Amino acid sequence: MHHPALPLFPGFAHHQIEVAKGLRISAMVGGQGPGLLLLHGHPQTLAIWHKVAPTLAQHFTVVAADLRGYGDSSKPEGGPDHAAYAKRSLAQDQIDLMQQLGFAQFHVLAHDRGARVAHRLGMDHPQAVRQMVLLDIAPTLAMYAQTTEAFGRAYWHWFFLIQPQPLPERLIQANPAAYVTDVMGNRSAGLAPFDPRALAEYQRCLALPGAAHGLCEDYRASAGIDLVHDRQDIAQGRRLQMPIQVLWGAQGVVQRCFDPLKEWQQVATHVTGRALPCGHYIAEEAPDALLAQVLPFLDKAPA
């Protein structure tokens, strides 16, 4: 089938790869060189990378994947403890995806929810991840532990989406297209940065069966089982050891409510980073500024 997002990724091919029985991960793959896994956030899909993927593909084999529960990837039931959407489960999907594409080791560039998956990927599979770039987040535990009124107002969806099903699912399903534009348009830059074709993809995918549930379960897991895993890391003295670049939007909520560099230095050993002149959706608001940081940071030599 011709994937609707293919026109956004010239020279790429769309893959649906079975990573476990009955569980498929959707990915755009293009370019050549070392593997570079791109992971999106909420309420988006792999389409967020369309402004940077062609340039990255000149240096890397770029794999832009849809997280479990999002895009055209599988959307299983979350289960009573939401373990199907634990970042540990979502990270395992991506390890399996990259291995099936021939990459035992790879780089990661990840935004928002995808960067939370990347955090767990680096903790659970340190031998696989060479370097990581994490966009516009502080670690989940730090953000929940330091919740203020300002954060609660700006990130209201963190508390709405974790309500027991089916309330949030039902409200999203009532008008998924409006959920996408209302949530994304309410950030600092409004809807101006988004290519209409990418916006149409986000709206198409959130209307798919199970998508609202997958989105909610991602957040329910982060307010529960993911925090258990994060606390276990701290108790056992585990830290991210690979080089990490942290970038965030100077006009974003993360900059306003947290010190991202300091928070990542609490859980990782080799962290550099800075704010970029944009809001939350860095890859779409400031693609050139992002590439100017990422390309010198990432080691382009084959593993």
C-alpha cells in the first residue's frame, strides 16, 4: 500500500515490521550509513521528521518509526497495570525493529514521548545505543515530582490522559482531528509551523481504531509503571552512560518550568545541550537549528 506520508519522505520506503507476535511497528527508512532511529511524540507520528529526514539521510540510514499505540503501529490493549505501554515495552519494540533492519547499534534522535522511550532504551539496552539526542523534555520522574501550578496548567493533558478509561478515550474519539489541532495549536507557535500534509497525518492516525487508547495508555504507564522503573534505576545506581545531547525550546514549557540540562545530568553521565529559538515542536519549528546541533554531535563513523 502507498503510505500517505511517503510524499513527505522522498527517497524513503515504508516498512511494517513484525517485532513480536501480532505486533507491528510502522517505519520510514531511507539513506545510508550508520543507523539513526527517530522517535516522535504526542499526538503525532513519524511525520514530524519530514523537514530534517532528507538531510539526515545523507549521513545515516534513517529509521523514523511510529511508537506502539501511535501512527500505523499496532495498538494493543494496555492491560490492568498498563505494562503494554510501559516505556520498557515500547523500547523493546524499537530494539527489535532496528535489529531486524540490521542495526545492533544505532543512534537515537527523539522528541517528547519518543524521548521518554529513548531514556528507557538507553537504560535497558546500553550496548545498543551509541548516542542520543533528546528534544524538549526533562525525565518523567523529575517532571511529575516537581509539578507546579504553572506546569499543571500548561501540561493539563498529563493529568487528563491518565484518568481511568474510557473517559479520556471517549472525549478524544468524539473529535480526534480537533484534539490534534487544539493541543498542538495551543503551544507557543500556534499551527503555523506544521505542513498541512503532516497535520493531516496526525489527524488520520489519531482517528484509527485503538489510537486514542494507545495515546492514553502511554501516559497512564508514565504515571505508574514507568516511575517504578525510573526509581529502580536510581536505587541501583544505574545511569545513562552514552553521550547525550539535550535540546529544548526557549519558548517552551520545559524551559519555563525546569532546568533540562541539570535534570538530565542527574540521570546521565555525559550530557551537553542548550535551548533553541523555538517552542516545543523543534523538528518542525526550527529544523535548520536542530540540524546545526545534531549533525556535529552525532558520530557518523560506522560502528
